[in-house]
Amino acid sequence: MAEPQTIEIACLGRPFQLGMLYDCRRDALIPGLTLWDSEILKDKISVQNQANTDFKIFASDSTEDKSHALHVSASLEASFLSGLVSVKGSAEFLNNKKKSMKQSRVTLQYRASTHFKQLTMDHLGAGNIKHQNVFEQGFATHVVTAVLYGAQAFFVFDREVSSSEKEQKISGNLQAAIKKIPFISIEGQASLDMTEEENMEANKFSCTFHGDFSLPRNPVTFNDAIQVCADLSTILGKDGENAVPMTVWLFPLVKLDSAAAKLVREISISLVKRCKSVLDELDGFDMRCQDLIKNNVSMKFSEIENKLKKFRDLCSQHKLIFQKILCQLLPVIQGGGKEEEALATALISLEQSPFRSNLINAYLNNRDREINLVESYLKKMEAVDVITSSSELEKLTLDFNNEYVVVFALSSLEQNDKYISDLEEFLYKSSSDETLPYKPDPSSASQQWFNSNEVKALTRQTVQSFLDFYEANRHKENVKFCIASIPDTNTPAASVHVYQDGELLSSQFQLPRKPCDPVITKVEHDCVHLEIKPALHDTNSIESYCILYRKKESSDWTEVVLKANSAQLTINQLEVHSDYQLKFSAICCIGVGPSSKAATFKTPPCSPPGILKLSKAKTHSISVFWTKPITVGKNVNELGYVIEFRENSKGEKDDDWDSVEASDNNFSTVDGLDEDTAYTMRVSAKYGNAEKSLPSEERVLRTSPFLEELRYESSKSPKNPFIHFFGCQSRLRKAKDMKDKVIMVVGADDVTNTTVCNLMTNYILGVKWEDNFRIRLVPKFFVYNELFDDIAYAPNRVHSYELHHSPSFQVPFSVTIVDTPGFSSRTASFDDILNTIKRFLQKTSRIDHIDVICFALQHNFDLVYKLIFEQILSIFPENITENLMIFLKSGDQNVLEAIQGAGLSFPKRQDGDHVHFRFNTVPLFQPKQAEDGQMQMEWNSDFQQMKGFFKALEIMESKDLTAIRRVHPEYNGPPLEDFGPGLLDLFE
């Protein structure tokens, strides 16, 4: 250490005198020992006037700012913090600490100096020291050689700040008022120039006085402080006769005698600051702890209060132990017995202990979180009484007036915290020289009930359930509600305890909760059907349900009780065309639970109409009639009707219905239906634009099959047979997901081709020999010859007919028949006809494949026909030969032999003959004779041939026609419509 120098230190209320000895190692006065006799000390002392007065205002409460205000050095501050130095007078301000984080504090400092005394060389000169033996005893390191006299005073103004007030604003207003106080002392005024409001605000502060003055009564209010402050200069004395030592100067004894004890080193400022930081943090934690103890929740629940008090006591013990360590180390280090490293080691050990600041802060944060959570519950249930002791709860449950006591029981407030156990263990082992660094358990905090999101969510539900049940039953005289702490390790956070006649009925009673909204399944003109859905977590505590309903304009509710095991209810005797409200709640043994939201509904304007009755069913329409509603609401006039229908095979959802408005009050026809299809139908009454009755009872009705309607029409016709022209006006609907077979008929003349096409059509549609009608294909455009009662086709045109599948078909697929012009036509060359067919296939987007090409042949077959057939086949893909069929007129065996001789690539049967089918032209459209057996045999033969043909067609693989469009890309002819009318006739 450097050469010892004179030291200036604050007196801090200690009785310093000139010539007194002082030990800087312990910062202690040595009374009774001196270097001079008292007579010598009093002689030749230098006295100087040092009059000075100063005022300061500060709002800080830190040890550092207080030490600075009292001019305390770092070394002396360390001794004060360790407890080596006891302070008196104004220095007691160092011990005055805020007790609450909600405390606003402003301090006014008064400091006055009067005179300065010091020893002279007559005392310190060589040979002038009388008691030399003091140096050898080693009790002291310094002697007091100068003293500055005066006095200090601190006026500490405190006020509790509510949660709605701003501490900074309150402190600032008070500082503005305090700044005026020094002028009172100077100018001799007795009061401040303040408004009444300012005066009221100032007097909300309490005042604590710390001073070097003897007052008859210490000030306790702001006005008291003003009066005292005005009198301080007078109390000090005219000549400073009541002044006290404020600052002393210490001279090192080693400079008077090398044998004297000396101050080896002072504690470094950095270590002093670390020690001060530790103690300041502990003081701050103590302040927080006191705030939590004074919290309304802690005062109501002793479990929380006891935990906090225990924690505060452990921290206090730790603080005393730390001060004891400082008290032991500081004198030894300053006397040279140990290095500063010993203090640094002690601080490191503290920072690794369970008392380190981050862990203490975390614990208090957890307590704060727990209190806030409980406080939120109490605030939510502020109308419910809180029971603060078990004896008070027992008294309540045993009261004969209380049949039931329902308790919101906080079960985890006494929950053990491992951190507290660790603190206790650390303090127990702290007497040993070495302690291992503390490692906190990371799961300890997460195990606390208030840190579990799941537990908190369940507790919020319990709070709401309890409060809802309380609101519904608080007026019942035999039921009492309260909140209490009832420790239960098996139930986290909270549960509901129910006592019946003084005995615990259940510690986890499930109160009826607010149920789901009532589900109205059906509203009739005089009743409503309900489905009761309880709350999600309702249990067996529910005994029944109470359903309340009323007309919207009424104030009286009608009650209906439903057993808990029932889920559906019908409320009868309602008025037609009226608005109603409805709600329900669950009932347990204690009382009724909270009600659901009120549901509103309106009964229909009338009862349902009568069931539909069939008037007439056609292929694509059904005519029905019905009876009017029996019950109609008041002021309900001019009812309309809506017919709803859907295919019987479709689902049963309410939105699957099609509808039409009836044109009459009890009769209507529904058009646009599919042939031979069953429909579910019903009728509803309609009032205005929005209100409807319930529909009538459903009825299944069916449209007529196509042939059945033809049979009816033909029965009225004198023609024999009745020819039905089957063309674009016929409505055979396209069937979904139904395979389509494409048939092309090619032949020498138009009549033969058309005969084959008509024969196919009559077979497909199921025409029988007995029927008095026949079906004839007709293109879109044709010429009617009235003279012969016949039609003429446009020549040299390709006609296609689409027969979409219906239930009455004799084949399980849809059929497209392509009728081509006869290649022996006299009005067009074969090349023209071939190009017509080719362009048709290239441009027809709806025909992208072909299943069979039927060659309709007559009496003769020669080389010319062979060349023609080869030219026609050249249009199609090479594998088209698998899809060729021959149609022969009955008896033309020579034609079949000629084909076999020509070597054409037609499919063959197992017997070697080409696959072929025969037909007759006579019986199809010829008049039937009563006993013409030959014609019937030919008819049956033709239809048997058709049956075989379509059976073979069913298993044939389709051939793709897209290649035809790629093979002839050079075609740029006219649009398809120019090929001739009726080219793409669709029968729908």
C-alpha cells in the first residue's frame, strides 16, 4: 500500500472528539485511550468559523444516493453494510428504507456547518506525545486531528400509491412543493403559498424526521415539516452551540511511531459496489415480499401469507449471514491478514447459491402470478363470501339453516415448493467452509399449478360454472355459497365441495353448466320438437332438465320438466303462426343450473296440406291434386302452394328437392320429368314470400314408360299400324355414366339402310308384335307427302340418331345409329357419297369412336360392290375388320356365298360362314291382319336376329376415330351443318 495519508470520514452520529483514537480496520472509535491528557488537548486548539447551509431534494431510495448525501466513503460504507458501524442522528437515514414498491418517496436534506476545530503542532510535534505506550498496544490506527461541526436533517416524505395513480406524477408534484420550503427558513415565513388542492395533496404524505437536532416533537405531516424546517437555524444556536461533529480527519499513527498499527489496504470500490448491490437486491426483494404479504389475497388465505413470511425469514437469515461474513472479513483484509480475494470468493459463492438474485426474483414472480390468478378468481366471484379459516367454514356447514353449502375450494395454495426446501438446506449447511454450486430443478416451477395452461383452463371453467350456478340459486335460503382454501393434493388448483346437512357430500362435485343452445329439430303449426344437448362436461349430478317457453310478446314462462335420460321433447298446444322463445337448464339435487341462450322460432302459417293424389302420369309429366290445410292462422289470407319433387333413388337431404309453384289452389302439373322414373313428391302451403307450412306427407309417383304412352295414343288412332315418327321432338334423356354404342349402317340403297335402322330402333325401344304402333326414325328436316301419308328424306345426307338409355330399353346401353346414303344413288356419284361420310366422321365431335359397321346387302354381290366396300373400309383404321357385320334380306343365300368367294375380311363364325343377320322388310310397317301368322313369324324372326346382333355388339371393343381426323388434315370444307339437315339430330 502507498504511504499512509490523512483520511476524511463522516461521523454518522458517532461521538468523535479531537485526540480520540480510531481503528480504520474496524471503523471503530477507541474510547478511554488517548495520546494526551485532557488539559493538553484543550490547550492551543485552532478554531475557525465555517458557517454554511445547504438544502437538497432527491427521490431515490438507494444506499448509494443516501451514502452520497452523508458523504460516506466506500470503505466506511462497506463497514456500515456489514454492521460494523452503528449510526445515530441524521445518519439513521441510512437505515430508513421503503417498505413497499407502491410507496412514493421524496427526501429533503438540510445540511449546516458552523465551525472547524483542529490540533496544532504543539500536540503533534516530536516529544509532545505523553502516552507512548498506546502505539505498542495496536488497538488503533489513527488519531482524530480535526473536526467539522454542524448538523444535518432529513425529512422523508412517503405516500402509498394506488394502482390507478402514477407514482412519477405524485412524486413530481411533491418535489415542486418541497422546493419552496428552503425559502421559509430564509425568509422566516410559517407557511407556503399553496392552493388548497396542493395543500391537500401534500398532506397525504407522511413525514419521518432524521436529524442531529433535539426536537420537542418530531414532524409527522407535511405542514409539521414546514414548521420544523423554519426553526432549524434557531435550534442549532446563534453561535452553533448545539452543533455536532459532522466530519473528522484522521491522522495515521504510524507517522508518529512506526511501531503503531496501520491500515494496510482499503476495500476496493468495485467489491464495495458488489456487496452493496447484493444487499440492495435483498432489500428490494424484502420490499416486494412485504407487498405480497399485505396483498388482499394473502391476508384472506393464510397459506399464501405463511409461505411468503417463511421465504422472507429465510432471506433475512441469509442477509444476516452475509453481513456476518463481511463483518469478519473486512477488518482482516484491511489489516492485511487476508487478501481481497477472500471477499471476492465469498461473493462468488453467494452468486452460486440458491439465494442468487435471479432465483429469488423467479420465486417472487411465481408468488405474484399465483396471487394475481387467485385475485382474478375472487374478482370474478366478488359477490361470493370468502372464508378465511377452517373453523369459520365448519361453523357455516354446521348451521341448521344451511341444508347445502357449496364451496369453491382452492386446493393447491399449500402446495410445497422444492425451492423453499433448498433454501432451508442451504442455510443449514452454510456453517461449513465449502458449499457446492446450487443447481435449480428446472421442473420445479412447471409443477406449480398456476404454471400449467391445462390446469388454468380447467379452473376458469370451474369458476364460470360455480358463478353461473351461484347466480341461478343465490336467493335460495337453504343454500349458501362461499370461497375457501381446502388443501387437496389429489385435485390441482380448485374444485367444488358440497356439504349437505354438515357432512361432505362430494369434494369434486360437478355443477350443472350452461347447456348448449336448444336444437329445434322441427316446428309444426301447433308444436315444436326439441333435441336437448347437455354441456360438454356435465355428469351424473344432473337429475332432470327444465324447459321454459313463452310467446315472444308475453312475460310469463311456461315450464316443462324432462328427465335427464331423455334427449328429445315435443311441446304441444302452440298457436299457429306465432313467435316463441325457448330456453332450458339442467337441475341437480342442490338447484337449477344456468340457462341456455334463448332460441326463437315461429310456428308455420297453417297446417300441412293433404297428401298428393295422382290425377294423371305421362312420359314426362305428373299431374296431382290435394286438399287445403285444415288449420290456418289468424290474418293469413291467399295461400299459395309449392310442389317439391326429387328422384326416388336420390338422397334424403332437404336441399335435394326441386320445386315448382302451383298455378292452382289444389291442382298442378309438374313437367320436364324423366321417362319411366319414380319421384318422391310433396306439397307445402306458402304465405307471402318467405313463410311456408310443413310439407304434406310424401308420396312416390312414377312417370309413364314411353311405349305405354304410345299404346294409349295408338288405341285412339284408326291407323293400322299407328306410325310414331321418332325424331327431335321425342325426349329421351341422356343417361349418366352409361356406355354408348355407335352403329353405322352402309348399303346400296337408302330404303334398305333405313329399314335396318328402323328395325334396330323398334327392337331397342321394346315394340312388340301385339302393339298397334310402330316407330319410324325421322331426321330433323324432311318432306311430308300428304297423298301417300309418308315422308321423304333429303337425298345424299348422313343422318345420326342418338337413343339415350332408359329403363324400358332392351339393351343395357345407349345407342347412336348413323344412317348413310345408299352408294347406288342416281343423284350423286360414289366419290361424293364417300367424301360425305368421310367429312361427317372428321367433323362430328360427339362421335369419337365406332362399335360396328353394318353392311345391308340385297340380292346380288359382284366385283363392283367389293371395290366399293374396300373404299369405304379405307376410311377407317386397319383393325376395323373386327367390327364388321353383314345384314342380309331373308333368302339371299347367294349373296353370302358371293361375299365368301370375294375374300372380304368379315368376321367368321365357327362353322366358317361370315357373321351375318337376316331381316324382312314386309312386316315392320305393313298393316296387321287378324290371322296373318306368316307376318308374325317374320316379325319374330327379325327381332330374334336383332337380339343376337345386340348381344354380339355388347362385347365388341370400340374403335377410336380420332385417327380419321389426323389422316385427313387437309380438309377445309364447309361446316358440318352444310352436309345436310338432320345430320346430328339429338332426341332430347
